[in-house]
Amino acid sequence: MKQFDRREFMRMGGQLALAMGLGAGATPRIAEGLEALASGTAPVIWLQGQSCSGCSVSFLNSRAPSPFAVLTQFISLRFHSTLSTATGHLAMEVLHKSLQEGGHLLVVEGSIPAGMPRACVMGEEPMTELVKTAAKNAKAVVAIGTCASFGGVPAAENNPTGAIGVPDFLVKEGITTPALRLPGCPAHPDWLVGTLAYVLKVGLPELDKLARPVMFYGRLIHDQCPRFADYERERFAEKFSEDGCLFKLGCLGVSTNADCTYRHWNRGANTCIKAGAPCIGCASPTFAAKANLPFYLKGVASVTEGA
Ligand code: SF4
Ligand code: SF4
């Protein structure tokens, strides 16, 4: 397996600092953060609650070599609900040993079934109890994805499990470990890697009132949109595949904070709006909250009609 040297950590730290919108002066600290993650001095425990594992898949969909390769190949990932090689009792023993040692960073993917604890169990232990124990001993808790951040799809209207986001669950349980939110369905790998490296070597990043790092969620998608000039000139697309602002097709970029249009997805390939799809607000606190809210508006009918 490839080993990275100091120079490579510096190069990757520079790339990541740039992606985080930080100046070149931040490179050494971000590089040190990556090195600490890779060396095992900063163990990470990754639990999954009510989730589809999409944020894990997104996290693994990364360019190599890159900061993400450091994490996927070398991160001291003590436990991951789906990636850990150990299974059954052995996996639970590893988890509990790590929890007792403490000092870890806790990443939680998926919401917490606060109203029905046995809706989500691991090794016969309710996720509610595992998250409580893991959070109490953690340096910080990172809620990755919209489900962990705000409840997301599992908390949609009429869900019987009482699903809530992780930070809200911790408040409810009186747990004061710092917790931050990285919403998105799924979350972008940069958001997680950058946040972990920053927390380790610099401290908690600046957060907005919803505990999201400002460096990733500080601006509306609308304000950074490549179709913003069309919006200003009231040139609206009436159907998918048309040029123009996607507002009339239901675009929620006007009310969603994230840097997708700048950052791009799938190894830098593209992003929703550039690909012609309205933003469905997957990083928004209200994503999927209402049973009757369609992702798209009349464009769906238009496409059908034109088919
Ligand atoms: S496509 Fe969406 S985000 Fe872009 S300008 Fe139009 S409404 Fe705003
Ligand atoms: S553009 Fe909107 S729907 Fe697409 S990933 Fe970003 S927040 Fe989610």
C-alpha cells in the first residue's frame, strides 16, 4: 500500500486548503491534520443511524491520490458500520474498546430514531445508546449528510420513528460535546475531509447559526450560480434541457446554502444546475420534510409530454 511522505501531505494540504477557501498560510496546519488522520493519532468512529449509506459512498468516490485517498487508505477508521472488515461480536468488541479509549472524532451518518429506539440497532444495541456513549467521549461530533444533520428523509412527514438529527438528539440528551452539521444528500467528500483536518489542527471552524461550517455553507447556491445572469434577465427555462434559469422548474438554489456550483461533484465532473437539473435543496434543513412537496415542478410534466 502506498505511503505518503511529508511533501505529499503538504501538496495535498495545499489542495485541500484551496478547496476550503483558505489562504496558502493554512497549508501546513491542514497538512498536519491530514497526517494526524492518516497516522492513527486521531481515531475516527463512524456510526450509521437511519441512513441509506449514500454519504459513505460519496466519501469513497474520490480522486487518488488526494486527501480522500489518505483517509480511505490510511485513516485510523476504528469503526465504520459498513466498511469495517470485522463483523458480528468482533466488530462490536472493537467498537466498545475504541469508545472506552475516547478522544475520537465521531462521525454519524443518518438520523436517530429518538421516538422508537429499536428501529435502528447494531449488535442488538439501540443506536440511540451507542451514539450517546460515543458522543460523550468524543472530541467532536460531525453529523454528515442531511439525515444526520436535520432528520432528512427518515424524518419526513408521517414517519413513525421520531427521527431527528444528531445535534438535536445530543441537546435533548444533555450532551455538550461540540457538534456540527455537514448537510447534503449526500454530503460532498471535501466537506468532511476538510472539516476533520481543520478540527484536528486548528479547532472548530466558524459555524453559522445552524452549526454548519461557513467555509462550505456560507453562501446561497443562487448567489454562485452559473445561471444567475439568466435569473437577473428573467430568462427562465420552461422545460428541462432548455437554457436559462431553472427557477420555474422548482430550483431551490434560492434558499439552499452550499458551495456545489463552485465545488462540483463526482471527481469534479459536474454539479446539478450545470447539468440542467434544478437544485432540489438536498442540503437544506427542510429537505424531504413534507410528503407533498415535489422535487421538480412543471418540468416533469413537460418532459413527459415531449417524450
Ligand atoms: S438556476 Fe436556481 S440557483 Fe441558479 S439562478 Fe436560477 S434559481 Fe438561482
Ligand atoms: S445543488 Fe442543490 S440538490 Fe444539488 S447537491 Fe447541491 S444542494 Fe443538493
